Amino acid sequence: MKKSIGSVCPALMAVPALVMMIMLASARQADAQVKPGDVITASNAAQVKDLLSPGAYQAVTKGMTINIVAPGRIDWPPPYQNATEKYASQVRLAPDHHDLLGYVAGQPFPLLDPNDPDVGVKIMWNQYFRPIATDDFDLRFFECQVATQNPGAPQQLMKMTQIGHFAGYFDLGRTEVDPLPADPDFVKTGIWARYAAYPTIEPAEDRGSGGIRYRYWDANRADDTWAYIVGSRRIRRVNEVILSASPGLSTWDADHAGGFAAKPQEYNFKFLGEKSMLGCVHAKNSPAHPCPSDGGATSCGEDWEMRHLYMVEVTPRPERITGILQSKTIVYIDGEGWFNPYVDSYDRKGELWKTQIYLMTYRDRPVPDAKIAVYPFKREFNLAASSVDVQSGVSTTCYLPGPNTAERECWYINMGAVDRDFFMTDAMAKAGH
């Protein structure tokens, strides 16, 4: 008979409960600042200045409203927790303190010591192998709206983009879809993860364009990235440094999409501490909608609650990568769900440049009326994500699902919705024609 987690490893079983106790205790300490039922607007934003990142706080001062609710718990998907129980004891950092050794599946480092000099690196490896999606994901027909922060004014769209698929396929750490726990192709190619975004549907001038990115387990091999340029109908390689830049009007860059997403071995990670702060974990609006009080620059009116967050400073390793536009990125990581409620990045002068804000929900389906993407347990879904240039006020908010698309379910996670063939450049070019 299969042993329970508690009988095999009581320490692992205690981790989620311990995090919840810390979170609830911290939430009680913060009662003097916020309490369930409070609505935070630009007029009383000072109440949450110490409970948000500097970038997220600026978004509130510009009109992004948040509703305070009581904190709730997030459990890991059972297959992910089982994999953590089975494999975590064999995982360790390499002598260089950057590479990961012995990893198979689940969370690499479920037990963290804040006094460990390597705790920042371990937290970030936990983020890379987080429970949100372990095998594959296909985000279909989502849309992103570019607007300027304009408190109290109606939204004036600068640009609207719609993309057919944003997908990922992971060769390592698989927990729900065969092949488990790794794809045999990993031994031949060394590819750890594949990502693709194509074809662009709107705007018309970009219709058919897209991009593909491969990440290798070899720390010394940089990511391979290709873009399909619809105007020339050609595929070209993309320099890795460009992935930290924002194309056109969009304020998103590939290295800061979905949290901090650059190749980990090219960066240093410094643990800054842990703190009880606000995050959106149980978003109620699906689709999310543009915020009426900041000119539609973000999505607002959602439920935010006190969460236990880790803070890690990320800086490029000059011996590994140069030319990065960000001098540093501060990553805020939920210690229970392992998502990023917000991420702040700083320009080369050390000044706050951009903030990414994520509205998450936790349930057994991405939208209430889902017919296909329905799971036997609850999991996390991202319903809206904003990337705000705090220096210019321009913001790009992506809606997942998009409010103007026929595809209602949008998120297909760990369902085998995409396979390796989807991440071939020929497939991207064919879809773009």
C-alpha cells in the first residue's frame, strides 16, 4: 500500500501548514494597516505602502484599486507533492553554487533555512520548478492591451495584441502527463524547456509572427531563440540579450514574462528576506477586466490578501552575460504557491523601471463554465498580468482569457495539449503563412 506523505516524510508534510501559520500570524500583525473588507484606492494607498513592492505600490497610487480579503490556503497538486516527497532528498547545489544536481521532479528544496548562504539560489530554483505547470501548458487566444496610466479617465487603447498560442513543454520535472518524470528526448538534446508564442492574430501588420525559445540544462549553453518575421516570411535567430528588451509599444520582455524567466545560471541571486505582504491569489473575475480608475492600464477590483513572500535580488553575472538593460530585478515569491504576485526591475542607473503584477486564482478550472480544462484537484491559474513602465506610465495588460475572444477556457495545463512538434520552427512558419 502506498505510504502517505506524513508517514514517509513528516517534515515535508509540515511545510504547507507551517507557511500558513506564519502567513496568518503576519496577517494579524498587519491588521493595523489593512483588514478584510478594506478597499484600497489612490486616496488611501499609503495604508499598503509597506505591503506591496515599490512598483505595485505606484500602480495603486495611479488608480489600481484592490479589495482586502481574509487569507486562504493553497495546496500543491497531489502529483507534484508526491514527486517532492520522492525526490527532494537527493537534490543539491553543485560546488559552483549555481547549478542543480540530482533533480528529477517536484520542488527541489522544500525545506529552506534563511541562514543558509545559498537560500536565495534555492528559492529561485524552487520558482523555476514551481507547481503551476510541470509538464506542458497551452494558453490560447489571449489578448494584451497597451494603455497609459490615467487616473479617473476612460481607457484609450494604444495597441491591442492577440496571440493564438503561448505554450511550454518541459522535458524535466514532469508529474502528470507521460512520459514521466522526464522526456527521453532530454538525453539526446539536453533541452530542459521549450516555449513558443505564435501566431500573432492582431494587429494586422504583425499577423502570423511568432517566437520559439529553447532552454538547455547545460549551464554553459545559452538559450536558443528564433523569431518568425511575417514581413520577410523568414525565421531568424534572436540574440539572447534582446530577450531583456521590450519590443515596440509593449512593455513586456521575454525574460520577465511569468515572473523572472531568464536562464538561471547567468544570474546571481541574493536573499533579501521574507515578509508578509499582499498578493492576489483568489481572483474572482474571469475574464478579468480593465481597471476603470487608472485609464485601463491594469486590471483591478480584485481580492488581495496577506501572503508570506520571499524577496530575492537578481543581478546579471558579468562573466556570463552582458548588455542586459536591467541592473537588477527584485523578485517577490509566494512561499506557498510559488508564483510571483509582482516583480520589480531597475534600469542601468538603478532607478525603478518596470513592475509586473499578476492576478492569480486557485480552483479546479480556469473559468467557471469550463468543459474541457477541468481537474480532479485545485491548481493555480493566472487571469491577468500587467507590465507597467513606471517611468513613462505606459502599461501592457494581458487578459487570460481575453474578454474579446471566442476561446473561453484559455488555459490548458498538464493536459498534453502540446507536444514537442509544436516547438519546431517549421511549425511556426507554417502557422504564420
